[in-house]
Amino acid sequence: MQRSLLAASLAALSLTACLSDGKAPATSAPGTPPVPVRLIAINDFHGTLETPGSKLSVPDPADPSKTASVSAGGVDYLSAAIKASRAQVANSIVVSAGDLIGASPLISGLFHDEPAVEAMNALGLDINAVGNHEFDDGQEELLRMQNGGCKAGSTDTSCKRTGRFDGAKFKFLAANVEKADGKPIFPAYEIRKFGGIPVAVIGMTLKGTPEVVTPDGIKGLSFKDEAATVNKLVPELKKQGVEAIVVVVHEGGLQTGTYDECKGISGAIVDIVKGFDKAVDMVVSGHTHQAYNCVIDGRRVTSARNYGQMFTEIDFKLDPKTRDVQPASVKAVNRPVLTTGQPDSVLTQLVDAWRALVAPIANRLSGSLAGPLTRIPSAAGETTMGAVIADAMLASTLGNGAEAAFMNPGGVRAELTPEAGGNVTYSQIFTVQPFANTLMTLTLTGAQLDELLELQWADPTRTRILPVSTGFAYAYSKSAPYGQKVDMASITLNGTSIDAAKSYRVTVNSFMASGGDGLTVLPKGTNRTGGKVDIDALEDYLKANPKLAVPVLNRITALP
């Protein structure tokens, strides 16, 4: 029987999970051997139930000095690999470092990611630390993912397979996400015992989540600093007799080596780990869709790429005397999930069932292309996929007076590679734009347009070049300081320079319009007029332009 959302939500208000007896641990008997444990980790699964089209580079079996591109992923292959790994050891736990759901392909996204949760239940996932994409549909919908129940008003796509949705059997954790009353949206940690020794798993998302999600979906929530949150919890855990601490965080880094190396690791995860209390033994990370196997500040730090194409095994031993992790015992390896093995038949049947339900929509012809649209950036940061989306947004809102359109690059989730005859299907375009944002046309002054363009460099760690629609053009200087990147005299609309004092009608999506991605000038836009859902606008544009030509990337110019 399903728990009510109210009762389950109240249960989630407890700050942390506690040991069952709350007593200090007993001293181990002399000569007691260490307790081996295997932690298995994934990250950034994004509801990818089927084997992705993207290949994985692995050492060539014929010549290990070379690489080979192989097919990898698919939740049935992932499940088989993880279950085989667990079968090798007596003690194990499976964790996810966030973005388990959200920005998902049609087979899961159309059904509000209920398929992904069902698949992870069958796979045996124990813990998911929330990521930014868990908040894509708002906090109430995220609570439903944990607690179960059908989505109100979505009887056509919610509870579609069996008439019910029981929610996640695994635990969502969110140590650094607090409600307005200071209480957590989910517990901060989960404690598991192995050989009678407790191990705490602290789960959290990146503190920058508000910058990359729709503000309305996280209203009333605050996202705390990752290191400060962990360090505050350490004394609390120690009072419960916990010495072994694992942090699972949806934030990550970048490196230049192969998937099981750590060459030149950089990014937010480095400073976060260095800021952790020394009581933290190891860190599982994500968010950057990278694979790495590092030691940072004396702690093992891992990430397993994305889309279920890889998982991490971390083997360690618990000292029966100190009840802590033996540092020298920690070993990790990133393992590709190859499709040459035998899949988990239970998961194969589940995926087949969802595939049959989505097929009539997934296979629908949505247009045709003269060539592939990619996310490969030009020297100025433009992409053909982004340009076409911006053009579709403009075409869809001409009736609202739109003169130009802008797209956030993070919302362009995939490329469009046409099938035979140049055709593209609805499943393909859904993978490109899975968020169901509505289009919004609003009025900005020329000065505000210039401010919008400057905001592309507001985050010094990550430039976000906005795809722009045809007819809009500008130039920017790579070397100029923030605030002076774009020469306003270079900004033109249909060949005419914009006027700082004049008003212009521009189209963006609802995520951007509310200030998402740090685009703080857009909420100031006036005379707002709503439009179609973004994916509908893209489909309409493709159908209206058969054999659509790949656009020339000449709208933005990068200067020294």
C-alpha cells in the first residue's frame, strides 16, 4: 500500500538518519580481522534506460596502447554488471552521485522519470545524493519520486505501466538543502553497518544549484556550502560512534587522462575536498560528466562519467579497533559497462515494457535535415544545434512580436543526426530538448540586451555562449574584462545597430526568463507573452522546413 505524500513528507523532515540504538560501539575482540566493504557508484544517469548512441573509448584489446570506441551502457547491462560486482563480496552498498533523473530521454522523461526510479529499484540502488536535475520539476515532484503516488493531472503519462507508482526504495539524501524553517528536504546522511561497524554516507548537491534550475521549483529552499555542511555533521556522527565517513556529492572536476586516471584534475571538487574535515575518508562525485580516479588531499575521489556507461568500484577495509577506514586499504577502479555481456533479464523486460508504451510517440516523424546538427562549438562558441533551436524559437513567436531569440546552451542536451532519408523522430528531438520549458517573449531595451550578452561571462569558471537566432549578430573580445566583453556598437538586428534606449521584443524559454543560468536581466523584461512548449516549437519548425539546411555559424564573432 502506498504511503501518503503528507505522511512521507513529514517523515523526510528528520535531519539525519541515526543508529538504531544510539549507543557507543562495543570494543572489538582482540585479533578480529578487518571488515572488507565494496562501495559501487554511478553518477549522472539521467534516466538513460537504453544504450546511448555515444560510444565509449577503452583500451584496444589488440593493442592496449591504442583506444577503441565501443558500445556501452543500458540499464539492463549496468544492472548485470553491478549485481555481478556485489556477488563478489559479502558487504556492499550502491550509491548515485546525483542527476539520476531529469534531462532524460523520452522513454523515461515522458513518464516523469517513473521508469528510471523503477529501474533503479530493480537494480538495487541504495542511496541517491540529489543533483541539480532532481529539481527540474520542482521540489514537490522530487518528493513524489521518493514517496510514490501518481502525478496529479498527468493520468496519460503518470502511473502508465501498472496504474501505480510506489516511489523509490532507495534513499534520497540532501545534506545541504534546507527549507525556510531550517529543516531539510531530505535526510543529510544514511548510516549502514558492516560487520557491526557503522559507515555514514553523507549526500548533497552543489551549492550552485539555484544558478542552474528554474527558480520557482526551489522557492523557499537554500543550498549551503558543501564543505561547511559536511564539517558541521562530523561531530554529530562521531557522537553516534561513527568514524568511517563517505561523502557523495553532485559536484565534480575535469581531467585530461583516460577514464581511470587523474591527470591535471581541476574544478570545484578540488577545493571542496580540500575543505573537508580529515574525518572524511573518501568522496564520490559527479555533475561534470567526466570519469576520473583521483587522490585529492589524501582522500580517494572518483567519478564515473554519465548515462550508466561506467561504474566505480571502491574497495576498502574497516579497522575493528578504530572502527574507521584503513587508509591504505582504499582501492578504486572505473569499470566500463560493455554491451558484449549478458544483460539483466528483469531490467530488459522492464525497458521493453516502457519502450512499447512510448513507441507510438517516439517513432513519430518530426522533420528532416540536410545534415547533422551538432554541439561542436565554432571559434566563437556557436553550434549548429543551438542555432536551429534559436531559429525555431523566433519562428514560433513572431506573432508575439519577437525580433530575436536566445537559447541557454545547457538546455541543448544532444545532437540531431538524421536517419535514412534525412528524417528525425520525436524521440530524437525530445532528447535534444527534454525540459518542456515554455517560450516567453518579453521586452528589453538595447542596453539590457547588451547586459544579457555580458552575463555570458558572469561565471569566471564557465563561459555560457547563448545561441542566437538568425538576423542577430555581435562581436566580443576574448581578452577584454568582464563587463566590457561586447562592444555595443557591434550588436545588430537585421543589419541595423541596436539603440541602447530603444525597446526590442526577444524570446527566451521560461527557465531563462525567470533568471536561470544567472541571466539576472531577463526577469526585468516587461510585456511578457507566453508561447508554445519549446519542443513543440522545434518540431513545428522542422516540419515547416523539410530537409533543413545546416546553418552557417556567422552570427557571433570572437575577437582577440
